Amino acid sequence: MMLEIYLVMTVAASAVSQEAEEPVSYTQCTEGYEYDPIKEVCTDIDECALVSDACKGGMKCINHYGGYLCLPQNAQIFVTNGDESSQPTDPDPQTPLNPLNPTNPQNPQTRTQSNHRGVAAGASQCLPGFTLDEQNYCQDIDECSQGLHTCNADQICYNTRGSYTCQCHPGYQKHGEQCVDRNECMLSHYCMHRCVNTAGSYYCECKDGYQLASNNHSCVDVNECDLTQPCQHQCFNLLGSYICQCDQGYELAPDSVSCVDIDECAFSSYMCQYVCINSPGGYSCVCPEGYQLQRTRMCQDINECDTGHECREDEMCWNYYGGHRCYPQNPCQEPYVLTSENRCSCQSTSQGACRGLPQSIVYKYMSIHSERTVPADIFQIQATNIFSSAHYTFRIKAGNDGGEFFLRRFSRVGAMLVLTKSLEGPQELIVDLEMITQHTAMNYRSSSLLRLTIIVGPYPF
């Protein structure tokens, strides 16, 4: 046997929307309804659509106002809106009922249930909000279209069965009989960052570094690096901002976007050994004449005697720090003769020509840096022929008028020349170092001279 269920949904004339003073922040609905902020009304929640397994045991879910029903799969459902009878069959199709003059006393209950057009059973007139039509049926009066309403000019009239309701425009809400602006920014967090209320509406704003998304509510990051290219050199995007960086050799200016050159030469005098030259984004070191740059900052002496010089064939080239000089290959002067490289001996046949003179003179050359730290051992002198019965004496015979040198004896047959005062170049000094040999067994005395030429370079490197 087929199960038949009738759901009769009627709208009575007394169901007119209430127009009492509406709280400014009213957004709550009864159970089974949810608030629609756009229409500003409570709408039914379709639990059958939201809950997939609302009904158990093979029952089907039927949504209902404020809830839902679980019915058998074979149930027949008849839903009426109040304009038609909820009975499955007409009691007397040949004799239609007249709501003004009911003539079917056999079924008064049917007349009462069928009376949904604004007239009570047995009444001679319609309820307020209805009017009789040509067939003596009560039809709803549309007060809104006929101008029979009392809504204010800033309100919208909505017709209802048997009455009407006055509602405010979107963005407004009732306060007493007046429509006042609804501050959406205070009701809910519509906006991600900032909400700005306006008359009847609102709009969203984003913080600096963000922009409104397509939904006009969310905020998305602005990639300033791609959009405006604010940085002079390198730009790195951040959430809500960006940061600029400069290429090597530059630093950020106070405006945090421009780049200014770093003067590396101003950092320290030790950036270069000689001269530092600043350039955009870097620097370079240069060396003085007679030097070449070694790696990036050091200066190395150029040995002109190996790379090319202008000395004559009878001259020898002597390289020193920062330059070179030409000296005669035969420095001997009468009565001395050249006996070996840089050695002059007195071998005159003239009687008495070598008397009182050193037996030999050896010429030596050396170079030192300018402003060399002192004291410093710079040259060693030592006897070449050593006799057990001989006594050796060492002294500075010439070239030490300013007291720049000191001869320190370190053994019986040797002494060390010590620089005691710092010398500034360029300059050349000639120092004669004498060695006196006293033969005690043979009662014989002789001397030899070492003529040392010291060339002080122009720079301390």
C-alpha cells in the first residue's frame, strides 16, 4: 500500500513581517536559519544539501522550514503554498464551494481547510489586506503597487499576503521608523586590512605594499620590483615591501633606493702600497716609476738591469729599489790595478808609491729601503786570510760623518755594519770599512779597505 504524506505549508495573513525597532547590530536567526547580510533577512538552511548522511536506514531527506524530514523512499509528498486545498481530491467537483456562502453542510471541515484566501468560513467579507474578486474569492491587495503603503521615501515596499512590509535599501537598517546607515565595518571583518564605511555601503583598503584582489576584499602583495623598478641596482621583493641592494663597490644612499660609490681609498691608507685611485664601483692601485704592480696592491721593484738599461760596455749595471745606476767595471785608480772583479791592489813598481795605503780596496754595492727601521744589521765584513798569530782590527774609516752607522764585532775575524739612523731616499752613501791585520810573530802590519756604496731607494718598499 502506497504511503501518502501531505505537507501543507500555509501563509496566514497574520504572518506579516514585524516592523518593530530593529537593533542596529541584529544578525542572529533562530535554529535552522542563517542570516543573509545582503537581503538582510533570515533564510532557511537546507540541511539535506549540507549533511550527506542526514537520514539513516535508506530514508530520504526532505528539507523543511527550520529543519528537515526523513521519509521512506516510496512516500508521496504534496507541498502546497496555501493557495490550494491540501486534500488529495475535491469533495464535490461538480459543485464548487463559495467561500462567501458555503452550501455543503456535509463537510464543513473541508471548507475551513480550503479557505486560504483571506476569508473565514461562513464570513461575508475578506480579511484586512484582501479584496473580493469577480468570483467572490478573496485576492491579496498589492499595497506597494497601488500606493496604499506608509513606507518612507528612503524605504522599499515589499508586498506580502494580506499586508506589506517596509525595508531599507541595501546598506541601511531600520532604527525605529527610519533607515540609518549600516556600518558594515563594525558588524564583521569584511576586509582583510582596512574597512572604510560609506553611506549605504563600504569599501576595503590595503596597507602599503598590498593591493586589492579581484574580490575587492582580500589584499595581495604588490611586487614593486616588477611594477615600478624602484631600485637603482638590485631589487628584492618582500611581503608588503621590498629592499634594495647595490652592486659591489656601491652602498645605499639615505633614500634607500639609490646607490652611491664607495670610496675604498678613504677607508685606509693601507689599501694600496703606493697610491690608491678610486673609480665607480671599485678602485685600483698604481706603483711609482721603477716598480710594477704585484697582484692587486703591492709594488715590486723592476730589475732594469735584467729588462734593459743604458749602461755602456765598460760599465756595470747595479739595480736598486726603484731604479738602477751604472758604475765603472774598473773602479781602480793609480797606483791600484784591477786584480779581480771589483778588487784593486796596490802593486806599483815605484818605490814608496803604496806606502801608507791599504794593500787592497774591494768595491761592494748594496741597496736599502727608505725609512728602514733601525737598528738593522746591513753588511758583514770578514777576513779572508786567517792566521793564528794575527790580530784583526775593524773600523769605519770614512763615510760616517752623521753617525748613521756602527761597526759591531761579532768574532775574532769578522764585524757587522749596523744602521743606527733611519735614512730617507733617494740618496747614495759611500762607507769605507777598514780591516787592519797585525802579525805578532813577524812584526808585520797591513790593512785592506772595503768601499761600500749604499743606495737608499726613494720609497719604503
